[in-house]
Amino acid sequence: MLLARNYSDCSMSSSFYDADKRTHQKIMFVGLMFCAAFVAISFFARKQPDNNYVLIKADKLVRTAGTPSSAK
């Protein structure tokens, strides 16, 4: 039957991971460090908000967390 064909011979014969596990781990670590550096630089390089309304509201929510609210 043509539909039940095995495509395992079409895949790559070897991958980078199979070739050298230690080198693969080093490359993954370096990539992770680049991603972390990009996120950190992006976070600290952005313009900080002028108003702090959101910070005040978040602080109020954290302080009142767990206390029952009064019904109005």
C-alpha cells in the first residue's frame, strides 16, 4: 500500500546533538546567555514611566491581599 510508506530513510543521518553532546550543551548555554543578556538590556534600556499610578495600585493590592473586601 502506498499510504503506509516508511519515511525514516528521508530524515537526516546525523544531527548536531548526536555528534557531540558536550559541544551541544556549550552551544545551548551560550545561546541561553545571549537570550538572557538581550532581555536584561531590553528591560533596562526602555524608557521608565513618568507616573507611578500602576505601582501605587499594585502596592495597595499587595497590602490588602487576603483581607475580605467590604460589600458596597
